Amino acid sequence: MKYLITGLFTAVFLTTTAQSEQRIVVGHALSPASHYGVGAQAFIDKLTEVSDGAFVGEQAPAGQLGGERDMIEGLQIGSMDVVITSTGPLGNFVPEVFALDLPFLFRDYDHARKTLDGEIGQELLAKIGENDLVGLAWSENGFRHVTNSQRPVRTPADLNGLKLRTMENKVHMTAFSGMGASPTPMAFPELFTALQQGVVDGQENPVTVITASKFWEVQNYVSLTGHVYSPAVVLASPSLIDGLSDEQKDWFMQASVASAAATRAEVNRLEEAGVALLRENGMEVITDIDKAPFADLARASYSVYIDEYGTEMVDRIIAVK
Ligand code: EAX
């Protein structure tokens, strides 16, 4: 009898707890062990901690709920809660964000992080907020490099005729056309199979993504072109955020800041350890790359942004010290 009562009490208690807590799903395109996975878990842990268990959460990793474009659409219609995504497809929703996708714009990680953590980052988060999305915090994907299955790429001439998967981003596509490749836009969840089946010869992504996705299984060469910085951003659905009190909104902000910090720390770690990991897994890593000829040819892509918005934002980004 004693056990029965205890059991009954526990059951009632659990039911009550379950009813009062709100469950948040954090979607992203990569594996749970990736820099996004680490960031998603940090988001969930912080949110649960600061809300004293009022919010709990789980990851929907590896594009389980769709590619990055699909997940952003999900935020707009309220079928997704929180998404950690690269800016790859974001310019299709918030064209001002294309400024961040321009090749050879950011000098290094420090420059990119200072820009995103400062006034410019805040302005662009606000722009995101005008498009049925909530921009919570800038996170990070990393500087992108070209991989392929055919040959070592050292000069733009080596890109000639390579079928290269790009993100669904017209700045990147124009840049790669300019550099001589044949860009093929594709959602990330389709990429591994496309590389495996030879639908495309190559792709470009940061060391973080190449390692998390084990692209060495389907790619032989990686060239450290660092041709563009790839920001990531923690986004939420307005239908979720608009229903929260100011205190609850603050919990989501704290969770986002913790998430971005955890992701950047993982990017740092992989920037140190990643190249060795690529070599250990059989990739030939080409490091002696003269970036100037790539940058000259990629320059054509600036018009995608500048024709619409002028040069002011680009000049402001370059001026960030
Ligand atoms: O955000 O699509 C891409 O290549 C992205 O870099 C990847 O999904 C991580």
C-alpha cells in the first residue's frame, strides 16, 4: 500500500511537472557532435537553467526537419521554435544579410566576430526581425575552403569546369562563376550523397563542417582558400517569442549568448586541430594558396549586394578594427 501511494504521488507529481514545462526544439543541419550540436545543447542547458526548468528542450540535428532554407520557412510559419543556421539561405529572406556573405571581406575571425558583436551585427539582427523571424544572436560556422574529388586546387584555373556545390546563395554562386567553377546550389542534407554519387565534384565549407560531416569519405583534396567567412545565427519563431513575457524573452537571449559562445569555442578548437584530422583521414591538404587571383575574380559578386544597397555597409565592415 505504501508503494502504491508513493507511486501514485510520483505519477501525479510528474504529470503536473510535465504540463507546466514548455518543450523547445532546436533545429540545425549538422551532427549532434558538431559545433552546431554543441551550441544547440548549450542553448537548451542554459534555457533550462535560467528558467529553473520551466523550459526544456531537444535538438533536431542533421537536417531531420529539413535543410536550412526549409527550417527558416518553418520559423516564419511557426512550425519550428529555434534554428541555428548559416547565413547561406538567409539572404533569400533578408537580403541585407548578403553583405556578410561577400567573399574575401573579413580579414580573420577577430574581424568577423567584432563586426557581428558590434553595431553592425545588432542592425542586421534588427533587419532579420522585420521579416517574420527573430534574430537572437550571431553564432559561427567558419571560414570556408574548397574540397573536391578530382585534383589539387591551387589557382582559379584549377577550378575550371569543376562542378561545385554551393549554398543557395546568389552572392556565393556569382563568386564561384567568377572564379571559373560551375556552381550548383543545393541544400546541405543532399550534399553527402551528391558527392558520393559524383553529381558534383566538390563543395566548400569550413573545417568544422568538413570534419563533422566526414567529407573525407567522398573527397580527396581540400584547399585552404578561406574564400569567405560563414556566419551562423540563432533564430527563433516570432509565434514563439511574441507569446513570452519580458523575463522569458531574457531567458532566450541568455541561452542564445551561451550557445554562440559554445559554438565559437568549438570553432576555435577545430581551427587548431582540424587540419591534422583531415590529413589523418586521408585528405591531401593544399595550404600554399595565393588568394589574390581568387579574390580578383570573386569581386564580381559584390555587385549582387552593392547594386541594391550601395557600398556603405561594405565600407563600414572593412573599417571595423
Ligand atoms: O551551416 O550548407 C552549408 O554548406 C552550411 O555551411 C552547413 O549547412 C552548415
